[in-house]
Amino acid sequence: MRRGVVLVLLATLVVGGCGIPDDTDVRVLGPGPSAGFAAADDTAPAEPPTRQSATDPEQLVTNYLKAAAGDPEGAANRVKAFLSDAGKTGFETSPDVRVIRLTDELLYTPGDPEVSVSAQQVGTLKSNGVLEPALDSKPEITEYKFEVSPAGPDGFYLTSAPRVLLLTDTALDDYYLHRTIYFWNNDNTALIPDLRYMPRVPTVQQPTTILNWLVNGPASWLADTARGLPNGTTAPDNVPAAANETLQVTLSGQAAPSGDTKALDRLRRQLQWSLRDLIPRTLELKVGNQDPVRYSELDYQDSNVASRLADRPERFVIYNGTIRRLADSPQSTEAVPVLKAPDNKGLASAAMSASSTHTFLAVVTGSGKNPKLRVAAARTGEQSDLVDVPGISGNLGRPVWAITPDHDPGDAIGLITVNGKLYAFGAGGTKAVAVEVPSDPGPITAVSVAPDGYRVALVAGGRLYRTVLDTDGDSLSMSAPEQLLPPNLTSVAAAAWSSETYLAVAGTRADGRSAVMDVTVDGALTYPRLSDIGKETVRYLVAYPANPLSRGENSGSEAYETDGDAWDVLGEPVRITAADLAGPTANPPAGAVPSAPFFLD
């Protein structure tokens, strides 16, 4: 289900796409695009509360921590409106906004002018809508102190405040639209999502902001992998309101040279994805002095591999050392893909992915001191022998497929953790090779790859990181990992991509109990899943990413394992039992239970 680009890796491992075919026929989903990550909302409040609306010192500080929300050019003035004349003296701040997560209630003693706030820094919101995670690998709780004037005829004022623009994570969620824009990869073969935060401006103003974001290029963590618009490209100061079911977009001639039909086609696909819920039916694109071109078809959708994700994934577990289908998943009566019956034994975990032509399988066999990684690939509907992957031994984690291209299974790439390090493997049994991960984040215990095939989530040393797969040069490597801070977790155990912009995360709370949540790819916002699943540590977590066209931001299919038991992530933890297996189970051994859930992705 990942990118469809093919690059050589050490002459034996070649990078292509992962699971979703490169040339699958376009599926017509309906007359128009869905809302995507977050629908525009003209009824939501565009501006945070004012100083005058505060009726006590606590509410004044609470409102102050929302004041920076909105148009970045006016953030400083909105914040200064809370300050007394003395408080404004010397109050000069960076235009960047520090996003914080409160760790306790505001502390205030009636009659005392001081109000204090304890918070953890989540990251920095830039004027281009990018939230950059905090750089501190061990973020500490910071106490921010405010002094409030006595109430006067004009209400309360802050006479002293931290000299930085502050914004709570809840205000970020309340006063911003969550937008996903897209950039082509360096090979112009697939689009890479880029999460942004847009002030809740009216819908008619949003295309102008998005075009400016696109002109200014991808977020810094994607810059080595995602390609911005050509140098010199400019966008209009204002995109006219849509009329007659058409949105008209004009860009300077640098955006697509005259006569370069491929560049023009890539541009319109990038625009259609980035503006998809703002285009009523037709995009009219004019580049420089070229004649405008109208696009009304849905054929742009296949430029984003995540659009090919199924609404209902095929689901599997390991039961008594064998791969078994679950009864409530599609194709439940069919044989297990790829795997020959004699090889379906002694398995501990597995990963399966498919392209338009092949299905790929990676399994860890055995347990204890001598586990092995074995792989197979076969044309769709056919089977193949498992072969050993040499070059690794010791503590093997759960494998994942990063890249599964069409036509040539020899070009596939998988990833697995081995003794706290990351290794890449192919589908034909070639020797596994170490993947360079800079900055040494600690022992790597889990890895997950986004549908686009570039963005990667790592769990290392009990912490969650995001990074990008680097396929340039002769070896596979990662960009420097950036730590993310899921709220209320003291240690992270597992992670998986829930959608283009969310990660499913499992970990341990301060009280020693485990929880599962979805967290945005920048670590700022949370989608609740399971707040308490008991004291057992999650061994691993899997998710089938949501299709951005049909579901949007969070997966409908997540599962995990604790102490050998498989569980579904639903409204509450639901144990997967032998009764959930497809087909009969003759003479099941005592104590055998389903474990190690996974999806065909």
C-alpha cells in the first residue's frame, strides 16, 4: 500500500512501492471528493476569547493561553491586548507560537495576583501551519507565572507574563482546521502528505492559504524526500471564490513549463489532492500565459497510494503456531495467501502486503534463542516456499513490509528490529542489511511505515519518534529521528500508522497501567482509543490505515497483543478468541489462543 518507486539498494534490495499496486485501475467513488482530514467549518469560532470576557484571574490566564490562535500576523497584537501598559513594555516575541500541554490545573489563591501554570512543551507552531516537535529529548515540566492586576472598570489585565507566545494544545484543536497538503517525492512517482494547521478562516479564503503553503515548500522534516514547487513559482494574493462549480487557480509560469504536459499533470494532481474538499466539482488551472485547463475527473486519486486502501482489510492471527484468518474479515473462506500448507507451522509473528501483481509474506518462526526470519512472495492467488533470511539472529521483532512494488518481487523491502537495531530485508532471501539511524535514539523495539512508504514511526528506548526513509545513495538510511510526546504516557511500547496523519500508540501511564491512543504525526493532538487496558504491557500494535477519501483521519481497524493474547481496539478492549477464527479448528490444544494479529496491507 505504499509508494510505487523503484530504486536499487545495495544491488540486492530495491526500493519501490509497498502493498498497493502502481497501476491499479482507478476506482470511481462518487460524484465528488470527500472532506478528507478535516472539513471546513464556517460555523466554528474563528477568534479566541478576549481579555474583556474574563470574569476572574483564572479565566484571564485561560483566555490568554488561547489568544495567539488565529492569523499568525496578528498573534502578537492579540496577546498584547491582555497586557497592561507596564506589561507591554519590552514585550517583544518571535512570531512562532509555543504549543504547550497543561500537566495540572492552574494554581491561584484568591487575593494573590500570581497565577501559575505547569505545562510540557509540545512543539512550535510556525507561520506556515507546520508544528515542529520540541527538540528536547527529555522534555521537562515548565512552570509559567503570570501576575494579574486587580479588577478595574475595564476588567483584568496581566501586569506580567512569559515573553513568548503560548498556546495550549486544546486551543490548537479548537481554533485551527487540520489540513493535509501534498508534495511529490523526489522521483515524481507518489505524493507525500504534509500536516498543517490553518486558522478557522472562511472556506472562501482557504485556497489562498494552501497555495502559499505549497509555493513555500514542504515541512522541514520532509524536505529531503518531498519536492516543492519549482523555484520562482508564485501564487496570487487572492484565489477567487468558486463559481459555477469551478475553482479557478492561477500560478506563475515556473509552476509547469510550457509544453511539459507531464509537469502540468503532476501539478494539477497535487492541487486536486491538496484542495480536494474545496473544489466543488472542477479545477480550472492556469499556469503563466498558457491556456487554462479544466479537470473534473477523479483520476487524480491514484497519485496518492493511500486512496487505494480497502474499506475492510483482510485480518489474520497466529493460532497454535499457524496463520489463521478471522471469520469477520473479507475472503474468510479462502486459503491463507502465499503460504504453502507445510510451511504454516511454528510461526510467532507475521506481516503480509500486496501489490497489484504479488502478495508478500514475512514471518518470524520459532521462539526462545533461535528465531528465524523467513519470507515468500507469489503472484496473486498463487503460493510460494518460505526461504530463510540470513544475516540476523537473536531478538527478532515483528517484521513489516515497507515497499512492495508491482511485477518484480525482488524489488520489495521489509524492515525488522533485531537486538535493538533496524534491518532491511528483501522478498527473495537475500542477506539482511543494517539500516543507518542517526543520533542513536536507543534500542529500537518497533517500526511502522506510512502508506506513502517514506514516513516512518520508531519506538526506541521507550520513546516515540518520527523519521523519513532515505533511499538516495547505495544504502538505506533514516533521517535524524524527531521525538513525539504522546500525552499521559511515561513510556511507549508500540506504534502503527492509523492514517496519513495519525499514529496509533500504545504505552504505559504514570500509574503503571497501559493505554492505546491515536496521536497526530507531530505529537500535538490526540484521538482517544482505550484509556485503560490493564497492567499488562502491549507487546505490539497493528493498524490498517484509514483511506483519506472514505474514512479520513483514524483507522477503523487496530489490534494489539498483551501476554500472548490478541485484542481488538474497539470502544473497549475485545479479546480475539478461537471462536473468531474462520473455518473449523480440529482438536485445539489446551491453552491455545489467538495472538500476533495482523492485516493484509
